[in-house]
Amino acid sequence: MTSQYTLSAIKRENLGKRASKRYRRDHKVPAEIYGSKDNKSVLIDMHELDKQTKDPQFYSNVIDISLDSAKIEVILKDIQRDPEKSNITHIDFLAVDMNKKINVNVPFNFINEDKCIGIKISGGILSHILNEVEISCLPKDIPENINVDVSDLDLNQSIHLTEISLPEGVELLHGGDKEHDTAIVKCYKPVEEKIEEPTEEAVDDEDKAADSKDAKAKESEPSDEKAESKDENKE
């Protein structure tokens, strides 16, 4: 089986941070291939990698890596990016046997949100509780995503793992039974924040407090006048 995603790699001769920086300046991305007989440190062309990682399916499909005269079938394990420039700085692959099942995380794809009963009719909103799930399947059966149809979801209702339809050959690793069922998405009514209006008692209390302040201010005025009169007599 030939994958639609292929990358060319060359063996990495030098390790360490300084070597990695030098490779990146030469537009080569340091990479590791795990799971084969011996882990391999390689270099991938940066432009070739940037082009293929723009396709969302790249992240959940089998990739063919050409190294010397050999072809290694892998899946993406981890990818690191520069936090400021967002370009890829390191990437890890996992070598796979096409005849053996593997465990991978696959994202959910929530469809028909614009038709959801709980939103259109009841005025609710959706809460995505899970965004991905771990599955087990053969490498050739890894789906790009798993669809979750929310069109019939009404207010205060949820869709659980046991209710989704899985592609053929795909199994859930966790939460696929009724005892350990997990909600994926829920529709709920947002709580409106109420602004309390002041009661008559509260208004009366505020008026009394204001009157009290005014009375105290008036009481202090005569004493101030007396003080000024004494000062004048002294002069």
C-alpha cells in the first residue's frame, strides 16, 4: 500500500542544540522515527514538510518516509513549533506495521450544528465536552475524524460515546460500554445574569444615610465659625 503522503529523509549525522540550529538554518527539520528496529535520527526538508502539514489529513494518516533505499511507513507522533514564528522545529514519527492494530487519537467532527433543535428552537448552546477520542485499528483504517451529528440534540440532552457510529474496523479503547460511558457534547440553556433593582427599603436606608451626613456637616459649621472669630480677635 502506497500512502498519499510521502517525505524524503536523510540520516542526521550530528546531534545537539547547536547542530539542530544549523540544520534549521539550512531548511532541514530534525526528526526522530520510533518503533522500528532501531530508532532513527533523520532530517526532513522544511519546505516539503510545511506543504504537507497544511493538509489536515496528514495528521491522522500513514506517511511513507524514504530513507536511503528503504521505505518506512509511519504515523505522526508529535510535532513542535516555534512559539513566535509557528514554523516546525522538530517532529516525531512512529513506525507502524500495516498488519498490526495501533492506538491513535482521532478528533471529533461535530456536524449539523446549524440544524440543532436545541439551538434553533430552544435557544440553547452546545458544549463540546470531548474533542478527540483514542481508538484502535489497522493503520490503513485510521479515519481523518469521527462524525458526531447534533441535529436532533435538544435542550438538556447529551450524546455519549456509545451513541456514535464508528467506521468499519475501528474500536474505542475507553468508554465504549454503558458502565463507563462518557458524554461528548451537551446542549444547555445559558444562565442569564439578573441585575437586581434596589428595593424601597434599600432606597430609604440610602436617604437616611445621606441625611445623617448632611446633619453632621451642619453641626460642624458653627464650630468653624467660632474658630475664625477667635482668630480675628487675636489679630
